[in-house]
Amino acid sequence: MKHLLTDFDWNAAELKALLQQAATLKAHPADYAQALAGKSVALLFEKPSLRTRVTFELGAQQLGALVVYLDQSHGALGKREPVGDFAQNLSCWVNAIVARTYSQATLDELAAKGSVPVINALSDRFHPCQGLADMLSLYEVFGKLEGVKLAYVGDGNNVTHSLMILSKLLGVEMLVVTPKGCEPAADIIQATGIQVTDDMAALEGVDAIYTDTWISMGDDKDPEAVLKTFLPYQINGDVMKKSGAKAFMHCLPAYRGKEVTAEVLEGPQSIVLRQAENRLHVQKAVFLKLLKED
């Protein structure tokens, strides 16, 4: 039984096939309207969301599956009852569990104790479906992935990790620019070999620049200290011009005037809404890979 817990779970060939499937689903959605008829999916969310919930819920429904949404009002995972009990009970009723959690360990336990596929809808370590939607978006804009130069600027977080792993597997030439002390996890750097620097001048010649909020949901960082650290890493018109980047990317929500200016976020180089839309198509492809019977 396959899961999608981290970006390491599937090999390059599987990822390329999945992106092709997502492109087909995007072009011909009606052909798959009943592909998962009779299946059911549980969305288990510790963190609220807009894009993740809507795209997973609509994605399953557009394939003909039933969806049940569970948030903290149903009891906190691991507090009202153990995570393993959640997994085993849900496995009695549904064909897959989509989980958006604070901890990667929670996802791992859901997969270990349950008997149905588990899909990572975000954890503290990875955001694989976001990364896959980003790769599809890059492909649509540049007509290829191999050799495309992608720079991530900002805090080394779950999105960064997923982009690094997928870039390594799919041939994207990635660079991470982040303040000292805010780098991605050391094991992800070691596993991917991707360059990490604090020098904004390294952006010259990249094809696309990606940034994210400086404070992730649930963080208790001092906002003033964060602003002081990260303001030199803001993506603005000058940064885009000097770099020569043709595309600006952000997983949203974005905070105008902080990690990115409104000029860039809403400008012609911005592909953020393409990324948001592609969450739907990628996640439908993930559902088909994990749930479609041969």
C-alpha cells in the first residue's frame, strides 16, 4: 500500500507520470467524473486552510468520491483519543485519509496504524502536494522542468523542503537564499545537495523566484525580530528586475509589504493563482494513483 507522506515516497518516474496525469485531468476533467465512484475520503485537519481544504474536497468530489471533513471540533488528535485509534477507526469507513497536521510524526502514525493510504496535506516537515502543484506550474510556464532555475527566498520551512526534494528528483536547478540561522533542515540539504546561501546576489540569472510567509501558522516568533531579519529578503520589483526572473511564485497566503510587495504579487510575472489552481489537478492525480483499482 502506497502513501504520500514525504516527497521521498515516490521516485522520479512516478512523479513525472503523476504530473502528466494531473495535466490530463486539467485538460479533460469530465472524463474522470466517476473515476472514484463508491470511494470515500476523510479530511483530517489540525490546521485551518483555504486552498488545501477546498482543492482536496472538490478534487475528491469531482472524481465521484464522498468526502467527510474532520477538524479540531471533533477532538484534538492524540488528546481525546490516540492517533492510532483515529487511524484504525477511519480505516473501517473510508478509503483514504488526507491529514493536515502540526507534526510529521502524526502523519507517520496514521499511516503505521491505519490500513488505508494517507496523504500529507501539510506537516511541519513537508508540503508535498503544494510542491507538486508548483512543479506542474513551472512546467506549464517554461515547457520543461529539467534545467529550469528556481530560487526559493525566505525561511527554510516545509515548503522549502518539498521544493528541494522535488527539484532534485525532477532536474530543476534550485537555489535557496535565506538569512543565516534560518536554513532548511540539515538532512534535507545533505540529501538533495542543493546550494543554500544568504547572498541575494545569487539570484542573478534565475528563471523563477519563490517566497513564502515569514511566520508559519502556529509559530510563536516575535514579529518585530522576524521583520528585522527578513526584510532584506523581501521580493520586490528591484529584486525581480536584477535577477531577470520571468516568474514569481508563492504558496499563499501572502502578506503584501512583507515577504513580497503588492507590485510583484499582483504583477504580470506572478503565477500564484496558477499554482493555487494546480493544487486541484495534482491532488486529483494523487487520489487516482492511490485509490484507482487496476
